[in-house]
Amino acid sequence: MSIYSTKGRIFNIQRFSIHDGPGIRTIVFFKGCFMRCAWCCNPESQAYEIQTMVENGKTKTVGKDVTVEEILPELLADEPFYRRSGGGITLSGGEILGQPDFAAALLQACHEHGLHTAVESTANAPFESIQKILPHLDLFLMDIKHMDSAKHKEFTGANNELILENAKKIAQSGVELIIRTPVVPGFNDTAGEIKAISKFAATLPGVQEHHLLPYHRLGSDKYAGLGRNYALKEILPPPAEKMEYLLSVAEESGLRIQIGG
């Protein structure tokens, strides 16, 4: 079967993004996730099933099945902007490793057209799935949310052992790897917790950057639209002074630390 006929399930394509990788990028959001992070800003991404969601008083369908061939023209449409800005395509989610064959085919097609490729992932999947995407990948943006497995599971629904093991293997693969941490009050916003993540990141071969992503509530209204409760409605985003302090703590690792992705 041609890579261009490979089918996957997505819920959004966002053009002209300046996050999730260098330059101007187009983000393809995959449907389905292995985890249930309490702060998730895309709750419509979690279930693989096609859903309906109420947004701004209107009911909309979330999720559609597409082939690589069907969506590639939209990804190529902004090629001049990618070239000028050093941008490209980023696959996000959900969790892209829930659909490894589609992710690999889409990345390969983008490479065949000369586009820079990136993925945003927790790497909470069998390494065999990760191996499928590595040959067609320029940048792996990997979330490491906590070093304590029990607390990780309490807030995300999953242990972290597989994630940390895969981080070591991805780093050894030679693909550029940047570690990112969503900073969530009450979960991982202490100096000790951030320092532990940054210290681990510094042990990974080739890793030079650790990005601290401040918790925000931009997706909280989506939960009501899905008939769900938002668990962190009492939690406020960390103030700028707190983020600057955590940045200074993380810098002790010797990595380049920045606030935001």
C-alpha cells in the first residue's frame, strides 16, 4: 500500500502556528490518547472515537478519517512560509503514537516534499511504534511531566517508567530531542520537582534544551461542551515570577532553559 493512501483519524489542522517547533508551522492534531492529563487543553483529542462537542452554543463533530494524500495539499500550501522562517509540519494530539503507521506515512510524505518534520509526544508507547517514525523525523518534542511515577499516574492516568526509558532510546537515536514540561500548580511546580526533570534531561545524549510550559486554562470550557467536569477549575496559572524562579532552578542542569514552547 502506498504511504499516500494510509488512513488516520485527526480532529484539526492549524496553520500559521509559531509554537511546537521552529518557524511558521502547520500542526496536524491526531485523535486518541493513552493518557488523561488533568489539565489537558484538548480534551476532544483524548477519545479515539468521533464525537460531538458543543462550542460557542453550536454542536460540531470532532474527528474525521483522512488519507495522507487528502491532507497533504493543505500542508504544502504554506511551503514558502516554512522556507523563509525555517518552519515545517508538526504532528500533535492527542498522542500521535496511537496511530504510528499513519504518523510514519505522513512524516515520510512531508520529507519527500522537503518539509521539516516534528512531533509532539509523551512517548508513552511501545518503542516499536517510535521506531516507525524516527527515520522521517527531524525534531522530537517530548513531554516529561514528572519524575515520580505515583504522582505522574495520579494526574495523568499513566506511570512514567516507559516514558523515561523511551526518552533514553530516542536520545540515542540521533534525532534532535527537546524536553518539555507543562508546569502545573499542585502537580510539579516546586523547585525540587522541576530540578529533578531538568537533571534527568541533562543525562540524555544530545539534549540541549528544556522548555517550561506554564499551565493555562484555555481549553477548560471544552469540558462542558463534552459533558465532562474540568478537575482543575480551582487552579490558577503560575505567576511570571514563579516561572522565572523555576527557570533559574532548571538552569542548574546546564541545559538551555526557556519559558514557553
